[in-house]
Amino acid sequence: DNAFNYLMVLRLVPIFPFFAINIACGALEVRLSTYFWATLIGMIPGTLIYTWVGTGLGFAINQGKDLNLGIIFEPQFIYPIIGLAILSIIPTLYKKIKGKTS
């Protein structure tokens, strides 16, 4: 019933290898449309945010800044982290909105 929500969380928080999730989705007969949209929404934004953080880290290294806790509060790091937090809330919001319209 909640395959989209579970798959979104698994894609947004890459704890498990994606190949294992792919195999599990096939074994559990997750609908292709659910798999496609949850993968698209879950993987691409996360990939962009992780790339953004990496670019910020590279920028800091090139500028010669010390890599300490203060660097976490630089815009290059704090904005992607906020974006990732917002992204992780999307499945819950989707479920609440869908529940109100049903």
C-alpha cells in the first residue's frame, strides 16, 4: 500500500545499495510506475544535492580554508543540507495530502 513512500525514503537516504533495492522491488512486485516515479523523485534531487556539497567542499579546499566545523555553516554546505531535509519530508507531505483528497 505504501510502496511509493517506502521507496522514496530508501532512495532519499541511501543506506542500502540501490541494486539491492531494485531487486527487492522486482521480488515484491512493486508497480513499474511507482518504482519509476519514486526513483526519479528520490534519486535525482539527492544526487544533485550531494554533488552541490562536494562542489562546495572543493571550493573551500581551493580557497585554502581550514576544514573545521565552521565550514558547515558556509552557504555552500548549509543550503544543500536544508534542501535534503526538505526533500526527506516530501513523502510525509504527499501521504497527508493524498489522505485528505481520498
